[in-house]
Amino acid sequence: MYVNMLNTEELNPIDIDRIIEMAWEDRTPFEAIFMQFGQTETQVIALMRKELKRSSFILWRDRVNSGVSIKHAKKRNPEITRFKCSRQTSISMNKISKR
């Protein structure tokens, strides 16, 4: 876990790839990205804008801003206490383990 907030320029390509993957996942709130990588929602948005094609970024922002998004922990059902799917066992170096 990163203790301090890192600028996107200080992140390595593997971390950038993982942040983008987490940002695309509907179940992963911005708070989880902050806890793991020290990136605020604003920094994640800037990273997504920089790294994605314009059309992909627009699709992502529309999904995050929709009323059904659970990208913020405060909007989630209080019974959901995990950041990942119950079927996802572990993540190792940006690869999801096989079931």
C-alpha cells in the first residue's frame, strides 16, 4: 500500500494499468484505489483522460456518473463490505488468478 499520494508521472506502467482496470470495474470504489495507490478521484479521472482514447473516456465517465454507479463507497449498499467480487480470489502483478 502506498503511504503518500503519488503523481501519475511517478507511477510505473504496471500500476497505471491496474488503476485503469480498477476504475473500469463497477464494484471497485474510488476509495479502494486511493487506499492501494494513493490516487484521489480527481487524479484517477486525469489519469483516465490521459491514458484512454477520447471515446473510451467518455463512455467511462458516463458510466461512473450514472445513477446506478457504485464507484463511491457512500453510494454503496452498506451490506457490501468488500472491494472485489467474491469469486475473485487474488490479484497478482496485474493478473487475475484463475478460478
